[in-house]
Amino acid sequence: MTAKHPPHHNAFWHLWGWPIVLGLLTAFGLISALFSDGGLGDILAWIALGIPVATGIWFGWCRRAR
């Protein structure tokens, strides 16, 4: 028998799942940029910081134009 999750548990992840992921990705990118000295660390920082920016542009600007 499997235990069912309470309804508020699914509502929490439905609402806060992606913002938490984007926040962790931003923190990883900032830490990577702070401690890297060129090479792979800088590439990871660019990617990790670019994804939240691209997401913000997509949902804040591009989707409004439709």
C-alpha cells in the first residue's frame, strides 16, 4: 500500500518548484563565476546564469506580446 501525499504537498511543488530550481541555478552560477578562473567554470557560470535570464525574458516579455 502506498501513502498518498496530502493535497497541500502537491500544491506547494506545483507553485514553487520552478522558482526554487531557477534560484538554485542562479546561486550555482554566481558561485561558479566567483570561484572560477576561466575555462569550464566560466562556461558553467554563463550557462547557469543565462537560463534564468532567458526564462525571465520568455515569460516576462515574449509571452506578453502574444
